[in-house]
Amino acid sequence: MGFRFTIGKRIALGFAAIVILTAVSFFFTNVTLNSSREKISQVTDIVNPSLAKLKELDALLYRSKLGITHWYYTEKGYPEKERFVALLNKEYPILKMQIKEFSEKWSADERQNMNEIFRSIDDLFNLFQESIMSKLTQIEDYGDPVTYFVLGEDYEQIDGKFNPLKTQLNKLIDKQNANATTNNEEMLTSFKDLETVVIALGIILVLGSILIAFFTVKSIVSPIQQLKKMLLLMGKGILPAERMEDRRDEIGEMSVALNDLIDGMERTTEFANQVGSGNFDSDYRPLSNDDTLSAALLKMREDLRENERVLEAKVVERTEQVVHQKEEIEDKNKELEVLYKHVTDSIKYAKRIQEAILPPDNFVKQLLPQSFVLYKPKDIVSGDFYWIEEKNGKVMFAAVDCTGHGVPGAFMSIVGYNILKQAVTNNNLTAPSLILDLLNEGVSETLHHGHEHEEGQAKDGMDISFCTIDFNTLELQYAGAYNPLYIIRKGQLLQTKADKFPIGFFLGEDKKKFTNHTIQLERGDTVYIFSDGYADQFGGPFGRKFMAIPFRVLLMDINKQPIEKQREILNKTIEEWRGNLDQVDDMLVIGVKIP
């Protein structure tokens, strides 16, 4: 007899292959585990030194801040200064190079963040060396009050950059630390579990495969394979097209029962399709009197018939309700549209009233021929307004910033305008400080109704720059509440600071007097007064404020331009800076050229 490759032998060979594959899988799994441990070691060798260097950079920033403070306030050459110079010229470049070597294996976002931090540190150190370190080299430099005063703003600017820089660096340190911790914990835990499970499964698969191969070779025959195939199809919801052959044994009995079951399921499937399509009168014959599935299907048919009738009634009812609700919503929307139009129309009319109190352009040009007014309300109406008048041969003009903006600010501007007009009209005064004193009293009386400031009282008032110019003598008098005066003369900006209290806060014993400043102008000078809205506008690539120093630099850059051209440049600059962001406050800038 020749060799027969029977089903039993094929199954035995299949299980033998499973045993071999399991062993191979076990081998490669252990290889994978060893490789993963090497990866963990690599992460530890790279990430942990990176964290150490980043923390060293954080400590270096702290020492550099102390060094800058020491350099600015200490005139003598103590060893701290020498150590700080070594920090700038040696420690920092070496540490920077080491971090860059580690960062080559970081993510692109982390490298970009690190590069931004280095650029900020370089800019900070360069600014310190150029603006403070190079100018405070000798003991005599510390005794020069002019030099010390000029460097004050640079020191404050440098000092203010440390906290944001350290915050950005700490975020990167936290991110590196979190990544290292997470990777180490997850990889170690995962591969430990995997090793345990793989070993256990390998043992079970080997023993189970041997037992299954032994019993399968002795018991499985071709009818069982066919039964298995048909049952697998039915387990997936597929009714087999073939039928089992009748046999006179236990397998034959199973075959008859399976054939009857398939026929019954085919009839049940057709019945379900008919009921699902709405044919509740379709015929259905149960497999037997005890067929519980058939009884359930018949009951389901009757329930679905009743449910369909109830649902049809509910659909009609719900449709009527939805139509009614839709009509109510449409009526409410119409009411809201009417209300919104009334409010908007009222605010637009208020704008016309507010514009009526502002000096006309021809009146401004008549009194100040070489001048411009950049007036940009945040909303329809504004809390800023400008004022101009002539008295006793002198031209008086002011830039006023009332509390708030929009409708509240507009109300304040009307109050301020009326009181300012009364203070000038009813009194023979041209000195700005005296006029502001009267304005202070008038606003305080109007808003606070008394002579004592009580806790919880509304802090409403205004900031102001007020100027009086005698064009015959070129004498300018100025007084201000918070808002300063800028004069640009021969490329230099001269600033006259305002008093540090607003209009409308001080009455009775707490009342303060405004300071009157007298300045002799020269031909070619340009005078600027303004509210704080321009410098406070957010924008730029990082969404930050424009700030006062860039505003002063901008005024110096455009000073030689014609006066109307200056207005155009100021407007274009702030609009480009704002971009897609909202305007945060009313803006007012007035420029006057002295011919």
C-alpha cells in the first residue's frame, strides 16, 4: 500500500507547524524585548542628559539676572563681575553648543522652541552688552545721573524679559521630563507584561497543540468537517446553500436536524423581510407547536402592526407642534430684529450728536494750519474726544480720554466736553493747569455729588493733555492728567510728563492741583498729544501691545514727513499691527507743526 495523506495526517502536520511557529514566535519575541531594552537605554542616555543641560541653562539664566542687576547697581569691580563676563563669553557658548548637540535628536517642535529660546537669550545678552555693560565700564559712569537715568528704561526692559524667557524654558523642561518619564514607564511596563504573556502563551500553545493533534487525529472525519463548515457559515449569519446527506448513525441524525434548521431559518428570514417591508398579512408556518422563535415572530408582527398605527398618529401630532413652534420662533426673531434696529439707530444718532461737539475740520485748520487729528473710535461712539478753542490771542487744544468706550464712554465725553467748555468760557483763563483744576472740580461734582470720596464710589473720570500756544511768542503751556506731551526738535524727542492723577477723583481735603509747564518752542518743532489707545493696541506676530517706546520711535521716524502724511502713516501702521484682532480702545493722536 502507498502512502495516503489523510485528513488526520494533514491536521497532525498543521498542528506540528503551529508548534514550530509558536517556538519561532517565542524566540523573536525575546529578541524584540532585548531590542526594546536597548531603546530604553538609548532614551535614558539622550533625554536625561538633555534635561540636565536644560536645568543648567535655567540656573545660568538665574545667575545672569543676578549678574546684570549687580552690574547695573554696583560700580566697583568685584569678582562677581568677572564671573559674569566669564558666564557670557565662555559658560553660555559652551552650554549652548552642548544643548544643540542633544537637540539634534529631539522633535522638530522642540528644536524650534529651543532655537527661539536661544535667540531670545542672545538678544537679551546683546542688549545688555550694548546698552548697559558698554556704558557702565568705569566708576565715574555710575556717578553720571544722566547716563544712569537713560539706562534705567533699558534695565527695566532687560529685567522684564527674564520671567517670560524662564517660563518658556521651564515649559520645555517640563515637556522633556514628562516625555522621558512617560516613555520609560510605558515601555518598561508594556514589555514586562508582554514578556510574561508571551512565555505563558507559548507554553499553553505548545501543550495544547500536542493534545489537540492527538485527539483530532483519532476522531475527526470528513462529515464533521462539512458540519463544521456549515455551522461556521450559520454563525456568521449566512445560510448554507448545500445540504448534508442522510446517514443511519448519530452523524446522520445531526445532519437531518441541521437541514431542517436551515429550511426553517430560510422561511423565518423571508417572513421577517415581508414584515419589515410592511406586509403584515404574509403567511408563516412554525417548525412545531413548541417553536418559541416562531411564536415570538408572530407576536412581533402584531406588535409592529399596532406600533405603526400609533406612530402614524404621533407623527401627525408632532408635525403640527413643530409647525406651531416654528411660527412662534419666527415671530420672536422679527421682534428681536426690530429691537436691534431701534438700539442701533439710537447709537448711530448718538454718534451724530457726539460728532457735533467735535471741532469741524475747517475750524481746526483755521486755528492750527499745520496739524492733523487721528481719531479712531473703537465702537460707533467713542470715549475719546478732542477740543480746540482760541482765547486772548492764544490757541488752546486738548486730547481727552474718558473712562470706558462705546456708549458709557460717549456719555462721559459729553459730560467732559460741557464742563471743559464752561471752564474756558465762564473764566478768563488760558493757563492749562488752572483750566484742569476747574475741570477736575466740575467733573467731581457732577459724578460724585459731594466733597468726600467714599469707598465703593464709581471711579469715573478722564485723562487729558491740554496745551495753550501763543504763536506770536512761541510759548507753549501744558498740563496733563496721566497723558504726557511729546515735542520733537531737531531729531530729538522731548517728553513732558503729566501729573499722576486723573480728572474727577479728588475733592475736599484730597483735592490736588495740576502742574503748569511752560516751554519755549522753536520753529520746526512738532507737538504731539494723544490718548493711550494707540500704544495699548494688541497685534503683531505675537499678539502683544504696541507699547509706548515703539510709538515714540515711530513719531521720530515720521517727523520729517508732511503733517498730513504723518497721519496716514500712523493710521496705516496701527492697522497693519492690529491685523485681524479687534480694536481694544478708542485712539486719538494730535500733531501740530510749528511753522
